Amino acid sequence: MIDFAPCSLLYVPASNARALEKARGLAADMLIVDLEDAVPADRKAEAREAMRAAVAAGFPGKRVAVRINGTGSAHQAADLDALAGLALDAVVLPKVDAPSDLAPARGFGLPLFAMIETPAAIYAARDIAADPATHGLIAGLNDLAHELKLPDGTDRGAMSHAIQAIVLAARAGGVWCFDGVYNAIDDAAGFAAEAANGRRLGFDGKTLIHPTQVDPCNAAFAPSPREIAAAEALVAAATGGAQRHEGRMIEDMHVAAARALLERAGRG
């Protein structure tokens, strides 16, 4: 298991040498080298070779995952072969509709991040999260919006039930959950608002499609100075059991949450 949940997960097209090089200097917690949607069908073989070279060269200080093509895809077997011998932190599987879709990637012994992208996947999310191979769920909201036939694919409100179902399934299974991508790469304010919303919904982090989204994402998911101060005060005041603290009742679970926040902030 990776020691802490990444909060900024940047997709990097394996077929884009410039993007792979630039990613080395970004502050993303995890790079997801992409062999799926970001790579045209006629460049898959080229992308696999580039992915292997990039991962072998290393991305110092970063966790690295690879998104392969989905189960049933004509490209998946070659993708899996290309992963052999690489030092990876996780494998991302798209379009996981059932735990059986995880089967092809189990043999690597790596944490699997399952993308929940269809109505069927929403209903199966609890079983997918409970699978021992699964270490995280990723909300694939672009595909989900398409499958739901939403007239406005950016309307998160229309997907609110599905989004919360992903978080609930992850928490029930004891795994991480990551919010979907924000498509409007020039809309900084919109991205910041959506990232903040994702944190309020309980996501551990967010998947990203552009380098400019990395720093705002880290800021959105990082504990604020006010949160850190409140957590430190709560931990210092805690005596065990239920007690009154700054006008509210706290108990052990509040202390545990405060300690977790401080640990994430590097204060634990």
C-alpha cells in the first residue's frame, strides 16, 4: 500500500515526449502515464515503448502509475506485457464494471485504481472497492455523463448521487477515492471551485489533465492554516471520551480525524 493518498494525480500521455519530460518538474503527487484515452489507436505501440523508457528513467520524488486500456480492449494484453519489470506504484484500470474486470492486472501484485465510469460500475462500486486488489476508486465522470446521456456533461449536480456513491463505496471498502477531471483547462476559478467541492464531498484527491491544475489542486486538498491550528488545539485539549471543546462536543473520532489531518500536513 502506498503510504499516503496522493491528492494531485496528473494524466500524462505516454505518446507525448514533451509532456513526459515536463512532468518531472511538476509538483503532482502522482503521475499517471496514460496508454488509454490520451493515445490514438495508431500510436499505442509507440506509446508503450515511450512509457517503458520514461518509467525506467524515473520520475524522482514522484509516485508513478500507468493507465492501461480496459478489460476487453484489443490493446490490453500488450499494455500488460509492457508493464513487466517496471517499478510502479499503481496500475489504473479504466471502465471497471465488476470485480472480474480487475483480473488481468492482478498478477503484478501492484495496487489497482479502478475507474468507475458507467451506471453498471456505480451499482458495483461497493464490490469493486471491497476487492483485495483495489486500493482506490477514480470517478470517471466524462464517460459517466456520456453514459447517462446528460445534455451538459459538466453538470456535476446531475451526477451528485453517482459521485457520492463512489465516495461511499470507497469508504465502505477502506480504499481511497479520487475525483474526476475538470475539462475547462483555461477556467482557473472553475477548477478551484470544483476541487474544493471534491474535498468537501470526501474525495482524497483529484485527477488532472493539465499541468496548470497541479498547484491549485494541491492547495485545495491541503489542510489550511486554520484547519491545522484547530486540529492542534483539539488534540492538545483531548482527555479521552466525550468532552466539551470550544463550544462543541468532541469524542475520540474527532481526535482521530484531527491527528489524520495533522499527519497529512506534516505535523503529525
